[in-house]
Amino acid sequence: MLILVLNCGSSSLKFQLIETSAEQIQANTDRMLAHGVVERIGASDSKLTFTTAGGARKSAVEPVLRHKDAFEAAFSWLREESGLLKELGEIEGVGHRIVHGGEEFKSSAMMTDDVVRRIEALSDLAPLHNPHNLKGFAAAKALLPEAKQVAVFDTAFHQSMPARSYIYAIPYVFYTRDKVRRYGFHGTSHRYVSYEFARRHGKTRSDYKLITCHLGNGCSVCAIEHGKSVDTSMGFTPLEGLMMGSRCGDLDAGAVLYLLERAEMGQAEVDVTLNTQSGLMGVSGVSRDMRDVLEARARGEERARLAVEAFCYRVAKYVGAYYVAMGGADAVLFAGGIGENSPEVRAMISEPLRAIGLEMDEAANGAARGQQAKISKEGSRLEAWVVPTNEELLIARDTLRCILNIPHE
Ligand code: AMP
């Protein structure tokens, strides 16, 4: 079945066209046929980049005013230029990445009218994401009326967390009335990485206790006990937890109050500062991109050194905490742009984890980039692996499973 996977943001649209089936999932032979991104939707210089797995490519800068126009550009390329589709009707399913499923959605769901209404109602919890995700749904439904639409939530995998992990120590009414609790995000990535690790070993996730580190622009750690998320570092919003490219991660709520009261910053200014000018960017003053910060560190820039050190320290601290929380773990898995590609960062994170039995293999770590590889020494009590994530593939598979009504992995 041909599935279109969509990730619709405020000014961007990302898509992948994936061929999958129950047999292909079983044999791990599902295929990505094309991918594309439209950036700066609404501007006069929107950027479109479309690529097929065979290497055909379109790259253009032109005005794309609405999400619907971005879809039309992508579809006309898929049909007329890429040679992949004769007609749009060949796409039988559309999988939507939906950021927030609240407590309502514990797994992926067909986008019935009722489900769409419930996602809309959750927009309060994710005002920057859910409304845009739904714009993608509206456009896809208009242009592909026959295709089945499925919602795959970033939060769903973490719905298995026990209350002690998700409750914040504030008056309980803020949980019951205002729904303020830890939800966790990146669930599709943590779920995929743990699944893929177990699959490669001929086992299932229930055979392991794993600590997955998704280290990209956004970063989070997840404790996965026998296949279930039992804790994760992102919280009510994706701002909590690890230090990220430009998000602060853990921060004393008192510091936020102080900034609001004493530094005469408005709420919107604090919001922008903590989300877009903090993390690696804020501490290093160089960039939100780990590659730039590592380069500045190599040039001897002190704040870049501090940023990398603080970043790695915080990841190690969470891994240590989750190791204890689960009463031990079998392996630490690294994913995301940084986790998959930076031996330097992985080595720094792993150094203090010797205390819980992780012995890194320097050569294996140095060689592992972008593919699944063991990076700890033979016999290391706690293993470490690089396991590239593939959220789009999991969204495509969930979409197929929802359409065919077969159980989720
Ligand atoms: P993602 O959000 O998963 O695409 O990851 C983006 C992050 O990965 C950025 O901070 C990049 O700088 C980082 N990244 C990608 N390649 C490397 C690399 N070779 N070394 C260090 N960081 C990298």
C-alpha cells in the first residue's frame, strides 16, 4: 500500500511517500519512494525540495502562500515530474504526525470526525502544533478524498508512564482541571528505536530494559521497561529535560518567575527566549547546531566548551537516573542527528556511565555513523548502541495497521 506521511508545521510541510504492507513490515522491506519539504510557507521566497529514492530532484524558490498550495506543488511533482504516480488515487493512506494526543490517545487512530474534534480540543495543550497538524489533515482530505487518514501522536507511546513519573508536585487540581502533567514527546522515535534494536537481535521489546537517547535539534531520553515507556525527560511541553539546540531543558520555575518580575520581560519574550535562544545556542553564543558548537570548542572557545560539557553531563545524569529507576538496564541507545553522528558527544556522555557498567569501545564508537552499531566493549555490563531513528517509517506502518485493523507493534 502507498502511504503518504505528513508532518505539517506552522510554516513548513514535510512528506515521505512509503510503500508498505503487512509482509513488508515483517520482512523489514518497506520502501521510501520519495521525500520532500516545503519551508517558509506564507513567504514570497518559500523553498521547495523534492527528491525520489532514485535520485531525481527538484529544488525551487517560489511563493507558496498556504499549506494547500504546498500540497498542490508536492502532488503535481509526484504525479507529473517524479514519474512515481500515475494518479493521486494510488495513495491509499495518509499518516499525520500529530504532536499532542493528551491523555486521550494511547495509540494511533483513524481520523474520524470525532477524532479530529478531539485533536482540535487538545490544541490548548499544543497551540503551536496541533492546529497546524490539522491544517495538513484538511488539505490532504481535500486533495485525496479517497485516502484513509490516520493520526500518529508524539505523546501516545508515553501514555504507559505510571503516575509517579508524570505527576508534577503542584496542587493536584492543576492536573485534574488543567491537565498539567508530564506527557513526553518524541514517542514515535523512542518506540521505533527500541523496536528496531530488539528486531535486529531476533527478540521483542518486552525482552529488554532500554534507555533511548533521541539527540537531535530537540532532545529527550526515555526509560523503556519491557517495551513500555515508564519515564521520559520532556514534560508538559517539549521544553523540559535535556539541554537542546535552542531550548533550555530543565530550569527552576523560580527562575522563570524571576525573569518575568525582575527582568521586565513579557510572557511572550520569556517564551521565545527559553524556546529559541537557550540550550546550545544560549550557552555557547555560537549556534544551535552541535557541529558548529563542536568546531568552536575545538578552536578553544570557552563558552562552546561549557555548552558541550553541560549538554553531555545532563544526558548522562538522566541515563543514570533511569538506570536506577528501572532497577538496571540492558542497553543505552543513541539516535537523532547528534546521537547517530557524533562519536565525540557519545564518548563524553558515556564517560561517567562507567559507574553503571558502560565500557565504551573507542574504535567502534569512532566508526559508527548513521547505521546501527554496537559501540560498547564485548562484555560491557551495560551495552551502548547507535540505532538510527525513522519516525516516518513507523508512522507509515501505523497508518497501514490502522487501515487494515491489525495490531500495533
Ligand atoms: P535532527 O534534529 O535529528 O535532524 O538533528 C540535528 C542535530 O544533529 C543538529 O544539532 C546537528 O548539528 C546535529 N548533527 C548532525 N550531524 C552531526 C555530526 N556529524 N556531529 C555532530 N552533530 C551533528
